Amino acid sequence: MALAVRVPTELSARVPAEQRGPGRGRDDVRLLVSRGEAVSHHSFRELPVLLRAGDVLVVNTSTTLAAAVDGRLGPEPGGEPVVVHFSTRGDDGRWAVELRTPEPSGSTRPRGGGPAGAVVRLPGGGRLVLAGPLVPGSGRLWWARVSVDVPGLLGGYGRPIRYGYTERDQPLSAYRTVFARPSPDGSGSAEMPSAGRPFTARLVAELVDRGVRIAPLSLHTGVASAEAHEPPYPERFEVPAATAALVNAARAGGGRVIAVGTTVVRALESAAVGPAGRTGPGPAGSRPGGAPGASGAGSGGPGAGAGLGGPGEGTGAGSGGSVRAVGAGGPGEGTGAGSGGVVRAVRGWTDLVVTPARGVRVVDGLLTGLHEPEASHLLMLEAVAGRPALRSAYAAAVRGRYLWHEFGDVHLLLPEEGPHPPHC
């Protein structure tokens, strides 16, 4: 969907919140709250009082990599300068990469990849050879063979991916959240799971003290389509058994499952089995069921199954997208019965794209940044909250001069509160 709003360029957050004035911290951002079409305005530090005991906040623990590396096209000295954005590592050792043209400001602009066989010389003597496009007919992301260990290359020569709306380069720490944890194999996200950025250790402690539970999962994000707004490509994820159990217990007990970021929605919904959930807002605690969606109906994104398969065919039945996974055993069928969906422990690859037609099965609310009016992520937000809620919220965000992008303000979409039952 595209929203009929215009976001002025001055509403792009150009630096992190903590750099906008003395004494400011990461949590010095604004929080727009939607309950249906009703909106309210808050500080992010008010989040603990906006949630309630029994709610589960599900967070992405993927760490951000220094995924941008300078290079030169061609096997000989000289050659066109390029910036390589390392997106995703495939199971066969190849990497999906995007080649971009450097700008004098330090950011980059789009550049087509290819041709197959093209060589990019990397710092430290490494070489990258383009093999073919990730998706036939699309020239943005290409599979490549790299002659050196990529995590080591990024650790020695990489810097965070940066786009033109930011003012200057930032240290890698500015692109990592309080939840980030390193992976044993050096995997991580090409770009920050930015919905978690405003959280601080103090705020997390206050949430826990108020009875809100924090449940981790990981989804390693690939390179975003900042200019073309393409749907996401297949990504590697893992939902641990403990997180699946917490989510299912919360739903069975009337608690709400709040995803911190669109990456968390994608991972949770990829791990969910059961009938399709609501496609718009409903009273708190109501999770109307529906017939399971046809496999892939309305949800398979470009690049579905594009050479990214994880080991083994696995779960994801009824999830509306293909999930190639292992270790998918989960809680018994009775857990969360009648609540619209059950989450199982799973790890592997997902190409699921959550749309209004597919709906959501286990997510009740979403904390996310503010997205461009043409962004494909808005389809997911519409699946969670409904189109009227998004129209109302984004109009209010523009009027209220909220800030966009990864260093900007955040948006909490909650279910509408239904009438409270009489006490007996």
C-alpha cells in the first residue's frame, strides 16, 4: 500500500537522539501510540506505563555488522570505485551483495550489479566475483564468491551501511541495540533492527519490574531496498523454544504479544501454525480465527527460495510463505488452543511477506519506526492494525513533526480496548 501523505525531507532523523543536545539519551525520542484510529502522543520513556503485566515484548537480538566495504571494479589496479554492501550469507558460502556508487558526502547511491564474472578488489588483497543475480531479472542484489573470510573482512575494513538522509558516519555502536548479541559464526544483520534502538538497560529493568516479559529471537536482516521499496528477500531466523513457550503462555492467559520491529513480526509469523489471524484491529484479547491461507497466497516475496534453503524441509505449514527449517519441535497442540495460532521453536530461512490478505496469527501489537509512504513494510503494519489506523497515525505524525528513519521516533500499534466484562 502507499499512504497519501508527504513526508518533508526535514523530518528525516539525521543523527542519533543522543547527539541532538547535551544530556540526551537513546530513549529521548517520541512515541506515537495508535489504538485503532485514535492516536496519542508520548515520550518513549512512558512505554512501561502503556503496557501491562502479562504482556510479552519480543525482541530481535541480531547484532549489526559493519557491512559496507570499499572496493574497486576490475582485476587490475585502478577501476571504478564501488561500495560493497554485504547482505546475506547463503548456506553454500556465497554472499548476497549490493554494489553502490560512493558519494562525496560519505553516503552512496544506487548502482546496478553485474555482469556475471565481474571482479571487485577488496581491501587486504581479497577479491569478490559476481556469480549471478539473487533474483532473475533484478540487478540490485547479486550472489558473489569472496576469496577471504567475510566476518574478518568486515571486522577489519567495514563500516555501518549509511544512507543519504543521515548527516555523517557513525560508530558501529550507534547501530547496535541493547538487545544485540554476537553469533558464534559471525553472522548478523546488514542493517540495524532499529525498532529496538531506543531501549536502554534502565527502561528494560522498569518493564520487567512492571510484569512485562522480554522474549528474544533472532532474524538477520539483509540490505534494505531504500530507494525501490522492494519486499524483503529470504532471511535467516531462529525462534528459541523458551520464546515460543512464553508467547503461547501469554496468549493462553490473555496477555498481548508485542513485536519490537517488523523483523520480529516476520520471524514470529513464520514460526506460527494454525488458523489465520485478524487482518485489522479488534478488541483486546479477541483473536478471531479463519481458514488457513493457501500456501504462499499473497505472501511469497520476490526471491522466494532463491538459493537460500536451509537444511531440511520443515515447519511453516499454513504460514502463508515457505519456511525451510530445522529443530522445529514445539509445544503441544493444546497450547494456546483457540487463540488463532501457536508458535513453535524453529530455525532456518523464511521468505514470508506478511500482507493484509494473509493477516497475522500471533502478533497483537507492534513497536516500529516510521516508514516511507511507499515502503513495502506498510503492508505488514496494515495486517496488524488496519489501513484506517495507519492513515490516521501517519497524518498525525506529519502534523506533529515526528522524525523518520532508524534514528527517528517510534510508533506503537496496539489493539483497540474492548469493553471490560462485569466483575462477578
